[in-house]
Amino acid sequence: MIDCYSRRLAGWAIADHMRTELVEEALNVAAATRDSLKGAIFHSDHGSVYCSKAYAQLCKKLGLTPGSWTRG
């Protein structure tokens, strides 16, 4: 995940799959690195993992706004 304002790496995760857990891990790393993601907007153009209930719940917990197309 890249911060579009500063162009700095905000969070990352590596796995041999593209499941929701991978996205959740990267978001948690970003939250820990930045102390907070509250008020941030997260946008991705990849995959159904961004439409999962677990992803939506984590965004809410972190105070993160998912890109408008991912709201369900």
C-alpha cells in the first residue's frame, strides 16, 4: 500500500494467495506504522477481497473509508 500524498510505503504483506487475510495484514501493518489510519481513504482496483465483510469490518475498526465502489 502506498500513501498517494507522500508516495511512501504505508503497509505491506506477502503470501502465496490473494485472500482477504492478506489485505487485512497489510492494513494492520499500515495502521501500526502510521499510528492511525483514521480518516484515510483506501482505494484498490483489484479483486473481490475488497468486497468482503471482513474487509469492511476492519476498515470500520481502523476508521478507514473504503473507496466508494467497495461499499456494500
